[in-house]
Amino acid sequence: MALAPNVATSADPNMVEKTGKGGGSALVVLILAFAVFFLLGGVTNINDLLVGKFKPMFHLTHAQANLVQMAFFIAYGAFSIPAGIIMSKLGYIRTFVLGFVIVAAAAFLFIPASAAASYPGFLAALFCIGAGITVLQVAMNPVITTLGPIETSHSRLTFAQAFNSVGVFAMVYGGASFLLGDSTPIDAETATEAQIQAYRVAEGASIGTAYMWLGVLMLVIAAVFWMFRSALDHAKASDVKLEGTWGLLTHNRRVQLGALCIFVYVGAEVAIGSNLIAYLGDPSVMGLGLQAAGKLVAFYWLGALVGRLLGGFILRLAKPGRVLATFAAGAISLIILSAVTTGALSGWALILVGFCNSLMFPTIFSLGTEGLGERTPQGSGILCTAIIGGAIVPFLFGTVADIDIRLALAVPLVCYAIIAGFGLWAARQATA
């Protein structure tokens, strides 16, 4: 998933000019921000591997395994607006530092969760990781946008989003080897409680180690940002305005549809990514082991990177609403193809849905907030809160998958049908 636009704040309009005169410290902050985009993409989407890891490790149903995404994405709904308020008080760089420290503390929670082989402990740590990343995302895009000349702000943000996608591919592909390995699940029916617990502790060791080093890395980055904490003191984030937000949601059809589509888009994208390991491991699809399937999950996210690199050209050739409807129709076609075929064709058809996802998030966001003027930050806040769909839709997918995993493909199919409808509606509004 692409990093979300600024939630409910806007930067000082003079920030660009002031930053341009700020010298080397502002440039260092910009370079560090690009690196953070790389890391956050991987940290967010490594959850797909955890779903595949925890399912056999704790002998979970599909629905129970998808609680990983619920624990993580529910933090968006809980912390998006509070994070915006915090940023208005602390400023950009200090908000970064706070976010890194929260992620680090949450990462260290994986150590006792691994030692105890506690699934609830892992879920609690993931919720805290999500809280920290929400704080970071609130500050990330406005800093990228405003650190430099305004005329090149769009290219900087696009470049940063590309770093995000590269990070997703690299960390998911590499993480498949480190986290999933080649171990054989234990037979819960014949093993003793002590054997099961020993197996879970052994399997969880790699998770605890990985997140321990993530926590150390986050603290190092926090320390570096703290060294440059005064670099953007001249630029104060605007206060979050909550008044009128509910009225905007209840009375503006464009915002309503945009929020609905962000909800179902994030939900569908995460649901497919989270359950790809189980789907590719199904004997009727490709029958892959955990590690091999996990590496192919990386190609699902690579498709999104390719689409984003082509997106600038595609959006110049056609209206955004039509592009959105076309890409959603492509996703629907690939899901149907996957559902009615078997073997490699079935598996790769679902993997290629990642390409169709590539332009949906920014296109839905721009169409959902179009024409709001001064109320754009409020509309943006509403749409960002709708990212909580990443918590709800995967759980629904898992619930249906416990009946039949192919039948569960109907869940994202309905989501993409809603998105296609919004694209067609937006295209008609543009020509009216």
C-alpha cells in the first residue's frame, strides 16, 4: 500500500522558500525521508508474511490469521486524527522522532511475544507498530513535498513513493527466506502440549530477532533525526480543524464515495496480499511451500511498483475516472480468471492484480477530494481514516476462506466492482 497523503494538516505556504535557504540540513532531512519511505513500505507489507507464518505456527483458521491485519490497520482509525494534532504541536521533525521511537518500542515487544510464543502478544505488538507508522505517515508527505522548490514537489513525492514500493518488494522477498524458512508444521493432533509450545518458540525466534534489529534501526534513525530537529523549526504545521468534518462526510457525495472506495481498495489489496501464501499453497493452485509462496507475494507488490512507474504516462492519456474504472475492471477480470482456472495460471492471475492496484490509491484520493478547496485537509482526513478497511476486509476474506478459499475471491471482486462504479461516476461528473 502506498503511504497515505497528509491526513488533516497543511504546511506553511512559505515553507518551500524558507527551506530552500536552509542549506545542507534540509537536504539531509530529505535524503533521510526517502530512506524512511523505503523502510516503512517493507515494515507495513511484511505483515503478509506474518499471516502465512502464524497460520501453521498457531494452527489458526484463515479468519484468525487475518487478525494480523486487523491489529495493524485498526491503528489508522484510532490514531490518524490524534497524530495530526500531535504534529501541529511538535512540528515535523519531532513528530518523526516520536514515530520512530513508538515503532522501536513496538518492535521490541516482539521479543517477549516470541519467547512466550504468544499470538495475542504478537497482535498487541503489531497494533503498536501500526500506531507508530500512522504517526510517521502524517508527517512524511508534507515534508517530502515542501523540502525544495514547489514546482518539483510532485516529482519528489512520486520518487519517494517509488522508494516505498522498492522497499516493499525487497523486504518481502528477503523476509520470505528469513521468516518463513523451510520448516515442516507440527501435527497438532499427535504432538504433546510441550512439543507444540517448543515448536512455536523455535518458529517465533526468527520473528523476534528480525523485529529486535528493526527496533535498533528505528532508534538509530530517531537519533539522527533528533540531531536535525531544528531544521524545519521555521515551518509550523497548521492546526487540525475538526469542526465541520462530520457535515462534510454526511453531505458531500464525492467524499462519501471516495471514503468508501479507499475502504474497499485498501481492504481488497491487503486481503489478497495477506492470503496469497495460503492461496498459492493450495494443491489446486500451485501447491507451494511457505517460503516459495512468500517470495511470489513480493511479485504481487512489484506489480504495483511497475504500475506506479507507468502511471504518470497513463494518467496523461485518459481521464482519472476512466483510468480507475479500467484498472478496477482489470482486477475483476484477473480474479475471475484465477477463480475458474487451476495451476500456475490461477496463481499468477491473482498475483497480477497487484499491477491493477498500482494507480487506485492516489486516483481515488484525488477524485474523492476534488473541488473541496479549503476543506481539502478535512476530506483528506476522512479518506485516510477509511484506510481501516485494511482491518475489516481481510478478516471477512478469511471468514469466507474458511468455507472455500476460491469462494473468498468474491470479497475483493465486490470491492473492485464498487471502485469501478466510482470511476465511471467520476468520469460522468467530469463531462457533465
